Amino acid sequence: MSALVEGAEQLGIELGDAQLARLDQLGAALREGNRRVNLTRITDPSEIETRHFLDSLSAAVPLLDRLRQGEAPRLVDVGSGGGMPGLPLKIAFPRLRVTLVESVNKKADFLRSTVAALGITDVEVVAERAETAARQAEHRDAYDWAVARALGTLPVVVELCAPFLEPGGLLVAQRSGDLDADMLHAAPAFKALHLWTRTPIYLDLPALPRHGLVIGEKYAPTPEAYPRRPGIARKRPLA
């Protein structure tokens, strides 16, 4: 896992032998589970290390100082799929309290069985659509940190993730390309969901070219109107 270790070090994240072994287990579980459930198109072990695991770990960059101080943020991974980025983040930072939101039951079952097989604690799997889970009292305005991959355009990511955050919480969206243009396009969504935007972070990682992070900080509780009914965020994005 030299590419993963080197990339993680570039991010400022140190992975020990036990963490690397657990990530190796996760990669094996992902390849095996993919035979039964469509979890990922990426099945080559070396690509899993970089395009899944390293990409997942990059979402920790805006919170590294807090994580190094031993804080235990409450993290929600929206549309978790095969557990990215939530499970690699949990493995790298064991104190995290993680909720994986995944609406496809077969994928949610994979997540539960994988968490049990890896012996990971403080991980909850919620088999609900994000629009539904974010209106439940235990999840609404409740998390310190929200992440998501492959949910869609940035306005969709903002509407589906921001309702989970408590005021002061951070949305970290992994994106590629022109982040400033992406943020401008999503400005109405950030405003509607009560998020300030921070300066985007462009990451210089050879294994992940043109990769960066868009960051939003929640400054007030979620307006009652959001998230809208299931499917509406994608049909009529706030852009």
C-alpha cells in the first residue's frame, strides 16, 4: 500500500500497521461484496487504495487539527454505497462516531456485515433516503461533519447533506475540476441551507489529479422547507 501511505502522508495523515491491515480487509470485503451487489466499478486493488481509500481520507483535511487533538466528531456519510468515505475515515480516526446513510437495502446490508466483520464500533447504518433520514429528530441538525461522494452536482450534495449538520458543523464535498465555478453554481443552495462557504482546498496529489474539497460551514438550523421531498433535489436543484 505504498501509494496509499505516501498519499496519506502528503495529506498529513499517518496510517499505522493495524490501520493498513484493516483497510486491506475493507478492500477485500469490497471486492467480494461487489460480486453480489453493484458497489463500485473500481475493483483493481491498487486503484481501490488510491481512488477509494486515499480519496476518502482527503475529506479529513479541513478537520485535521481537531482530529489530532483527540476530538470525536460525529460524522455522517450520505449515500455511503460501499462505505466511502465513511469507513476509511473511521479506520484512520478510530474515535469518530459515524453514521452511514444508504437507501439501497442490499448496500446497507453489505455495510452492516462489513462493519461487523471488521470489528468496528461506533458505526450506525441507516437504510433510508437522505431526505427522509434528515427529517428524523436524531439526525436533523445533529452532526459535526458531513461527507458525500457520487451524490450528484454540488447543489444536490448541499441540499442532501446540510440538514444533518448542527450549527457550526462542516460539509466537506470532494470534487474535481474548477471548484470556484462549482461553488458559484451552487451559491443558491448554500444560501438556502444556511451555509457559509470557505475557500476551497485544491489538493496536490499525483494519485488524484484535479482533486479538491469544497467546504461549507453551517451557521443556523436547517429551514423547515429542506430537504425537499425525495427526488426533488435532483429534479429541481437549487442552482
